[in-house]
Amino acid sequence: MARARITMARKVPLIIVTVHAFYRLLSFALSGLKMFACLLPRALPWADLFCPFRANKEKNPPILHRGLLMITRERLLIILMVLFALTAFGCSVLPTGRIPIEKLQQRTRRTLLIMLAEDDPLLRVHTLESLALLPDRNVIPAIRGSLNDPIPAVRFAAAVAVGDVRDSASRDILQRLVRDPNPSVQLAAGYALEKLGDKHFAHWYDNILFSRDTKLAGQACMLIGKLGRTAVRKDSSVKLWRVLTQPDQSPAVQLQAAEALARLGDQKILKRLLVFSSSLYADDKLLAIVGLQHIGGRDVFAQMTVLADDPQIEVKLSAIRALGKLAEDKQVRFVRNSLKYKDPDGESLTTQRVRSLAVLALGSVGTDKDIKLLYNLMADTARNKYIRIAAARAAIDYLKAIQTDSNNLMQPPKVRKTP
């Protein structure tokens, strides 16, 4: 279960009781020391350090008499009590070493903008996905500039991101991208314009949804799910169920349609997602986990705890990330240990993939110390660039969790859905 966190309200009575008990104990100890020092005034000179109030100071002055002459027994007890309280409970009143929110936001933004200028197109795609989640309007011009990227996959990601941040200044460029030579970019441009209030795209995805082009059909399902339930999208669930049950449908499209239905809050898809999460293939399980997070509830929580012990490390890390603060201590330790994972067969891509998933999970389950690690990873130019992007995305998850005061979508016993 989740690690217990003692709140300040619960600490106050504990502090009072502890300090009172310490006061009684110290009073008894000092009283005994005073009597002992009076009986044997020169046997233990060091006792003077603790007994500035010993009897007959004029004839037998203590070692620290000059400095402590004015310190009464009661004042000394108060000083010691305050020092004890600060030492025992300093974490409540002294700085904890947490990275300031502003600094974390600034470094996250700076890291993503640097990554957006990289030559690797896939790196730019992942960066745009993260920028769209960053609650910072200052990054919108950079997202808008990527609409003119020469790589179609980057233009697709940029158009989706522009729609997500609702950048009305991009409308003219999006109108042009609706006629882009690449059909994926056309779909994304229509999505963005609909997000901006354009109601001319109600049937924009119909032909693609039921086509045999697996890639385009999957993208159409994803975008319909992201558009949500609106006046234009009243029949989205019906269309997605038709895609899901279409004879000889590709498993990849079925899974994407299931995830889109979950995003729309369709509870009837839960059983199918649970089946998908039991697949033999890691990629199927990973997308099923995303869908299950949108549904939430007891059954989802139970399945996530099962997947958190999955033999496939990618699945295990993704399930732990989904559990968030409900992750157990041993699972959090597993995430931390996975940051140093090395593929047994020496595959660098697998090593990078697992480490990236571990970094992402750290943003959901980590402590302030772990967030410091993410902060440093983003600025570590010697690190793999995908790891740095993962650290930025994890930081975004952490920041969102602070804002919503929750890092978990499946909190039992109450069913909670993705906002």
C-alpha cells in the first residue's frame, strides 16, 4: 500500500507530548547532576558545563561561570527544549531541499526547447508531445514553428500539440495543412481546427476509420478519443465500437479503438481492456495500461497490482507508474534500480527504453530526492537525449500531481476517472 505520510496536523500533538516528556526527563537529570556536583565539587570538573547553577558559586565558581552566570535553570531548559524540537522535527520548519517549483518548470521548459532543435525527428516528436502537456504558454510559438517541419511525423505531432494547447494563431497554417500531401498530417490538422471550434470536420475521420490502412485507422481512433464528447462528436462511441468489432480487424486498431473508448469514459470497454492487458505482447499491455487508467476503479487497481509484478520489465515499470503513490516501497525501489538497467544481450535500444520508462515512473512514485535526480538528469548533456526528455515528461507529471493534489487515477475504493 501507499507509504504513510504524517501531516503537520498530526505532528503537532506528537511534538507537544515529546517535548513535555523531554522536559520532565531533563529536569530530573539536571536536579541529580546539581546534587552530585554539590557533594563532589571537584571530582568531576566537566559537570560544570551542565550545571551553571550549582550551589555556592562565589567560593567555588564553575568553569563556565562567567559565561553562564546569568543563565537560570529554567532558561537553560527552554533553550535545550527548543534545540531538541528543531533537531527532531526540523523537517517541518526548516528547508527540506525540495527543488522550487519555478526552477523545475524553467528547467523543464528549457530542456524541451533544446530537444526540439535536435536533428533526430523522433526526438522532436516526443518533445512536442511533452510540450503540449506543459502548462506554459511561452512554449506555444515553438510548437507552432514545428508545423512547418519537413518531416511529416513531426508536422503530425505539432498539429496535435497545437490543438491541445488551442493556439488560435496557428489557424492559417492549419488550414494549409488540411491539404498536406501526407494524410496523417491532414487528420491532425482537422483535429486541431476542431479543437479551435471549427465544426466542419464531423465526418472527417469516417472513411479512414473503416479503411484497411492500419496506421491511419489507428491514428483516427486516437484523435477521436482525444476530441472527447462534444456536440460534433455525439456518435463517437458508436463509430469506435464498429471499428472494434469489424470482421478481420487488425489487433493494433482494435486496441487503439479500445483505448479511445476508455478515454471517452465508456465503462463497457473495461472487460476488453483487461483482456488486452493479459496479452503476450508488451506493446499490447502498455497501451492497455493507458486505457485502463482512463477507466479507474477497483478492478483496474487490482489488475495494475498484478501487472506491477509482470515478468516483462517494460510492463512492470508502466504499471508501477500508473499506480503512482499507491505503489509499494519495494516497487519504488525497483524503479530506482531500473535506472541503471543494462540489457543482458547488450541491446542499447532496449537499455534506453527501459531506463526511460524507469525515469517516467519516477515522476509518479518518487520522493523529493527523486525529483532532484530528474532535475539533474534534464541538464546532464552526457546523458542519452531520450532519457533527458523522459525526465522532462516525468517532471511534468510531478508538477501536475502537485496541482491536483493527486498522483493516482485508480484510488480504491472510490472510482476516479482521468480528468
